[in-house]
Amino acid sequence: MPYQVLVIDDNAINRRYVKSVVEREGITVFESADGLNGISMAEKILPDLILVDIQMPEMDGFECLRALQKIKSVQGPILAIT
């Protein structure tokens, strides 16, 4: 099974760029445009890596990070992107 990366970023251009770079390595990329949806997706797909934008409306990257860290089943690293 290929690696799975979840990109949580409100900017569609940034998500598309990250996706294009990461997919070249044969990695499956999932996208979320906001923190709440990203948290829900992370619980369902259990990605190997999560990339979170710091500056997002409603729920910023720091809030999203704290929420993701509380989910026991989410084990992969979480990196900030900006």
C-alpha cells in the first residue's frame, strides 16, 4: 500500500502544488480545505503524514494540531506548512 499524506490548507493553489510534488513519488495525497474537515479525514484514513497550514480561517493550524494530537489512532508525524 502506498504512503498516504493528508494536506490541510485553505489555499487551493498550495494544496494542488503540494499534491503534484508528492504524487510524483508514488504517494497518495488527500486534501482538506479546513481544519475541521481535515481532522475528520485524518480519523478515517489514518495518513502516514499530515501537512497543516498555520494560517487558516475558523480553525488555525495550531488548533488543528492540538486536536489531531488528541486522537490516539493518528500516529504519523504532523508538519506545519505556511
